Amino acid sequence: MRVLVVLAIAAIVGIGLWWHAGQQRAIPADPAAVRPSEPVFEKVVFPTDQQDLLEEPRAGVFQPTAAGVVESALYGSVRTVRAGRGMAASFHEGIDIAPLRRDARGMPLDRVYAVADGTVGYANRVAGNSNYGLYVVVVHDDPVGPVYTLYAHMASIEPGIRDGAAVRMGETLGRMGNTPASIIPASRAHLHFEVGMLSHSRFGDWCRARRLPPDHGMFNGMNLLALDPREFFRAQRETGRFTFRDFLRQVPVAFEVLVRTGNPPDYFRRYPALWEGEKGQAASGGMVLSCSANGTPLRGRPAREDEIRGAAGRRAKVLSADAGVLGRNGCHLVQRDGAGWRLGSKGDRWLEILTYP
């Protein structure tokens, strides 16, 4: 009898350890270890019941800022935000979707859905901890590598939506809201939605190395490289067998920068298909990154010897920039420098995070 009891306890402990290990594996320590062959975005849904996101933008579908200009709700709009004692320009990295239904108090009733199958990377349940308010990040294992979708300013998050939990396309994540209410009035409640890539898997270490609080781990806004959600949805609907790699090929290059480094950064370990060279290859300690307006590396390659010589010992040199793609240049990663371009202070920080050891 005693032997049976011992065996039963061992079995229970074993099941518990197996379950805990499974939870730990839900978000792998090395995202490159998961590389599915099937395109996860072959079928998607919109993040709310609003179905007119690809039509001509209008109020009622998108939620403008206080200025009332509907374009302010779209990806890439340049907003003026408070920064310390002054004001600064800010690049909007998502779309703001307006509510379809409100209750008697004027609060949204719209549910928020996962756009595709994935795993909850992070759920922030304390509204005051972030300008995103209550927000959820879902990680999707596309063949190109981990892609995130982000759902922000929610009024509530479903109890089962916790870090490491698997979610299915169309599953309810929570309800639309206006958190944090200190900066978003109920009249402008909306869902802020993003889709994009992760800059560095050790962003928290970068923060600690600079004595910054590692708030929200690798799902801090500084570590998220967002792309245009409307263009993502449009490309997905127009392509029979869609992958995120297909979408990235359509994103226009805003600038190219040469970086003096001996190895491709962590980014290409997780997105190896975007490296146009042999795995781990660099040319005499240099690489060239082709980036979107907000610094998402769309591809990378070993630098040529003549490009390295032209850098004249500098750590980084902007090789080219497209003013038309940059538009109002709200991210300020690159700045005019006479007839050419250079990295600005925000560009230096962007590169520091991207190339952190």
C-alpha cells in the first residue's frame, strides 16, 4: 500500500513538472528554435467587429486624436505629444479602431479578437503601467520568425488570457476601452492595434545595463518594430497563400545604413530568412541594413569592402535615404546632414538596441 502511495505521489509530481515545463515552453527562450513551415496568417480576422478597415478612412471606423483629423488614427501619422516639459513629434505605429457600440454611459461594448492563432506573449493588467494601458501581445510563429500583434487601451482582459496561453484566431482577448483614462477620454475610446517584429530578445538586459526599469520585458514599446496593419490586411486578402515574408517584400525601404559589427545581430538569429548571406556571415566586420521608416530591418547583408572604407572608421553610416518614403520622418531615426543623411540621437538608440550583444 505504501509503495502505491509513493508511486501515486511521484506520478502527480511528474505531471505537475510536465505541465510547468509546457507552460515555460509556450514562449521559447530561443525564438529561432520554432520555425513552422505552414503560414500562420493564411487566414485572419480583424481585431474587432469593424469590417471597413480597408475602405477609405473615415471617422466612425477610425478614431482620430483630439485634432479630429482621421489620418491621425492611421499608421505612420506624426502626432505632437507631451515630452517632459515640452512637446515632441511622435510616429504612430498602429491603427486606432473606433467602437461600433457603446453602453448608456458611453463606454465601448466592442470585443477584441486575436487576429490569428498564436501564444500570449504578454498581458499587462495594470492600466497605469504603460501608455498602452491594458494591453495584450500575441506572438505568432510565422515561417519568417516570431511576429507580434498588439491590442491596447482595453477596458478589460479575459481571465484566461495570460502569458504563455495559446489563443485561436477569433478568440476574445478582452473589451475595447480608453485605458489609461488619464490620457484618453471615454469619448475617444478605441483599440490601438499593431503588427510587427521584435527588435531584440534580450531587451530587458539592455534596460538593466543602462539602469532603466525593464518594464514589460521584450514587449516594451521601444522593442517593437511595427508595420502598417492596413497594408498587412490588404496584402493578406490579395494573396492566395500569404506569409509575413511576402508582406515584408512589399514594404518600401526608407533608408540603408552600414553598421560596423563582426556578426549579424540577434534580430537575424530570429529572422534568418531576412539575412542575404550565409548564416552568421559578415564581411570584414560590416553589414548593411535596409529598413522601413520606423527602423524595421527588412533585409540585411554583408557590407562590401568599398562600403566599409567609405565609413571612415565610424560605427554606422547612412548610405541612402528616400525622403518620399520617410515623409514627415516622425521617427527621426535619420536626419539630413548637408547633402546626405546621418543617424540622429533616436537612431543611435535604435541601433544600440538592435545590435546589443
